[in-house]
Amino acid sequence: MRILYLTQSHWPYIGGIETISQELIEGLHGPEFEFCVLTFRDDPALPATDMRGGVPIRRLDVSGAFKSRDAVLLASICREVTTICREWDPDLIHVAFTPPTGFLAFASRLRRIAPLLVSVHGWWPALEESNPTATRRAIVEADWVTAVSRSCLDGIRAFEPAVTERSSWVLNGLEPDPTPPRPLPYDPPVVVGAGRLSQEKGFDVLVRAFAGLRKQFPDARLVLAGRGISEDSLHALVAELGVADSVDFRGWVRRDDIPALLEEATVVAVPSREEGFGMTALEAATRARPVVATRIGGLPEVVEDGVTGVLIDQDSPDQLHAAMHSLIADRAHATELGEAARRRAEQLFSRERLLSEHVDLYRRLGARAAEPAVGL
């Protein structure tokens, strides 16, 4: 079965969608499933045509067209997407949904080429507008819609009830590093936050909470890994709060280096304002790190409050400070939560389950496409 995988961002970038996309493609590409990736070319240094692990990658200059709102250029790109799809002749088109990929799927009329599987990894303001036509059409026209959490699926079904009978939730899954995790470090205690440095990730809240934490633990360190539009403002904030000497901005961390990054942590903080699932929380769990996360979106499905981590209200530096303080002050409890998180990740969020559920979906949708048309 030939599967065209449409995603806004792909290797060498990292993030939730990119990580799960790689787990899925690397895990299933082989004799039964043959993948081709169609993605955006935001970095002109990346080649338009590429290959990774035997999987061809096509990159298109899409983002500029969206930013400029150039209708003629967008129409041209949609025709190019249609041409690539027809030439590759997929049996199934799998869209890692964001509003731009949803628009491309609808505007390029991909459902006329092959069955359409749309996977929603998060929640965007576009889904809350009164009439987001392209977004709605992409979801409505999908042969099947999946969501990465029950919370995300509930949001999709509320947004468009017509998809209720052809939608399901498929939890993210990871192959954990087989090496035993190292003990939690306390000399000094380290807080790690990882992800896109943007407003919805709430790292400004983490910086404010960390400034308070430093008063009880003067040698504490904060590591922020990632890049994004909030990076400059976060640098300014740590300087304003007088903690610049204790905050380490790491930039992007290679996917293979994420386990080592998380093992630096005594506590991993996920203070998001929006989160469809929470890959950082899951990755932390696989390394037996206790997580403090906001009680929003899919995070309560990843972090079991009081069992594998601590849940707090969003935009609450005081609650985040108190939760981090309690875990650093009580080593035995923090270790217990981390170990419970690792066990739960192995039971509920395995790569094997992620792949198995997608195999079932691919086969079912592929079989439906192979059925002869009635009356012919």
C-alpha cells in the first residue's frame, strides 16, 4: 500500500507532530506500506527533493504563500500538490492536520485521488472561528479522522458533529530508550522545559515560577530547550527577574539527544496554555521524570495527577512554583512519581500500540478504496 503523508513540518525539525510522524513512518515503512512525505520548505537550505530511511521527501514553498495571502500563488501550489499526488499514485493520503495542511488537502482535492485520513495533533484558534470553511471542509471530507487524545477528539466532534461516526482517538506512542534512567539529580536541582518557544507553551509562566523557586533553592538551574518567536522576550524576562545566570537556553535539541536532555531534569515542567497531547510530558515519563503540567487539553491524559506527576491551573506561576518546590524538597516522592510515570508510559503509550492501530486503519481504509463502485 502506497501512503502519501502530508505534514507541515518534518525531519530535520523536531516537535510533537514531527516525532510521531517519524515513529509511524520509520516503524511501518517496508514491504506492506510504502511512504512518501510531502511537507513545507520553510528553510531554503533544505533540498526540494530528499530521502531519509528509504522514504522520499518532497518539500514545497508553502508558508510564504500563506503569509502573503497570495491567492494566485496558493492556487499554483495546490495544483503542484495535486500533480505530485497523482504522479505518486497513493492508495491512501494521511494528513497530519494543521490549518495549512487542512487547507491544502481540501483545496487540492486530494480526496478525489485516494481515501483521506486526517490526524489532528492539537487544537488551533482556527477551529473556534464561526466559519472556518477550509478547515471544516478538510475534516468533513476526510474518510476518517483521528485525534491524539480523548480531549482533542471531543473538541473535533463538538466542532463538527458529522464526523462522530467516522472518528477515533489514537494515543501517541514512543519506543522508550532501553537503558535504565539515571537517578533524579539534586546537586543542583534542575528544571527542564522543552518545546517551541511560543506563547501557547507558557514558558513565561515557568520563568516566573523559577524565579520564586530560586529563593528556596539558590543553586537551582532552569534549562529551556527549543526555539520560537518568544525567545527574545524570554531572554528579556530572565534578565528582568535577575535569574539569567541560572537559565540555560539550549536551542533546538536533536531528537536522539532528547532522552539525555530529560535526564538532566529533577522536574520537567509543561506549563502549556494549549496542548492537544503533550509529547514532552510523555518523553519525560519514559525517562522516569516527574512532570508538572497544566490541566488543559490532553495533558491530564498523559499525566495522572498525584500518581505520575502534578497538574496545575494554567497561567499560575504560584501553583507551578509550589509544585516544583514540593518535588525538589521531597526526593522520595519525586522518584516514586517518576517511576510510576515510566511504568504507565510503557503500558499505555507504547510505539507498538501506535503502529498496530495505524496498521488497522490503513488496511481498513485501503480495503474500502479497493471496493468496486456500485452500479459499474
